[in-house]
Amino acid sequence: MDKILVFIPAYNCEKQIVRVLGQFDEEVLKYISEIIVVNNRSTDNTEIVAADYLRDHPELPAKLLRNKENYGLGGSHKVAFDHAINNGFDYCIVLHGDDQGMIRDFLPVLESKYYRKHDCILGARFMNGSRLEGYSAFRTFGNVVYDFLFAAVVRKRIYDLGSGLNMYRVDMLRDRFYEKFPDNLMFNYCMILASDYFGHDIRFYPVSWREDDQVSNVKMMSQAVKVLKMLKEYYSDPEVITEDYRDVPIDSYEAETVINGQ
């Protein structure tokens, strides 16, 4: 049986984190070895709410971690990927803690072992079979445009640049090529370009996605400009993806254990 880790990045999602943890019923847990909730120094009650839920549900093979600093979403990925590598996991699923995605969307992937055929399975909000709820037409259009821009550069069809439900083969991550990627929301964009540069075998899979009481951390205009700049640089010289994209280099991305479950 494959050893599969689920990583839940959590930042200021006290209203949603219980709903996310509640997605792990018996049917889903058949395929999951461990869940880690990585609290990125939330300023609300995310950690308290998550801790209370895990104490009340000891049947969940879950741990609650707290980043030693606010590393950003990308930095939390680095904490989780290092955890997966250091603890002998075969695969790592990313499920955002704001309850926009559903782990059950990946049940067919898990049941059929489809993930074994590829280096990563990326949840896609904008391909046939996907389901969007409460997502504005403007944001949908913007995402689709950027998907086509990335596709033109990497010469492969791109259906999503970062949906928040993804699955990675840990062997793909073992050389830690991601360490110098941005610690912010642009982390996933670099992962797409890196998969092209390093020749990773990626596949997109349609998922459902909803927005209701979530608070977006995306600064749309400033991020859009940065992404275009990064894409232009990669088009000119793909080796640029190996450079350091971080605003502040960090030697080690570390987290302390708050609750150590099963």
C-alpha cells in the first residue's frame, strides 16, 4: 500500500478548517496514511479550532504543526514536502484549508491508482468535467487567459495554475528543486514551469471548486504583473527557474508540533 500524506495549509481559516477536516470519512481514510495541518502563524483562531477538532476526533491520523515563522503559502509547501521526504511517504496530496476544494474529487484517482502513472496530478477548475460555484466570470476569464499563456510557453495544455488540490510523487520532490521558489502564492506557478524544465510527467484532473465565506489572499493586479514577468523570463531562458525567487532567503523551513495524532 502506498504511504500517502495529506498536507492542509491553513492561514486565517477558522470558519472553514473544521469543514475541511470533516471531509475525511472512512471512505477517504482508506487511502490516507497521515494528515498534517500546517498553521502558517494564523492571526485568528484557526489553530485553536483545528486543535479542538483533532482532540475530539482521535480516529483521524492527523498532526497539527505551526510554522516557526509566517513563511507564506509557498513556505508551508516546503515544510510539508520536507516532512513527506523525511518520513518516507510515497505521495503528498495538497488540500487547502479554506474549504474551496473537496478531497473526494480525487477518490477515482486514488481508487484506480491513476496517480502511479504520473509524477503529479493537478486539480483543474477550468477543464471539462470541473464544477465552479460562486466563482466570478471575471476571475474565471483571467485564469483561463493565464492558462493559455503558460501553455504557449511550455507547449503543453495547461488547465490550471494552482487549484489547491494537487497530488505529487515524493520521488519527484526529493532533490528539493522547489526550495528557491517564492514563499508566496506564486509558488505553484513556479511548480508548473519547473515541471516543464525538469521533464516531470503531469496530468490535470477536473475538480469542483466553490467560494462562499472564504477570504481571498490574492492581490490580483500586482501578482498578475509578477507572473507575466516570470513567464517572459522563462520563455527567454528556461534555466532561470533554477534561480532564487524568494524576497528573503530562508535557510531552513521549520515547524513545531502542536498536536501529534495517531
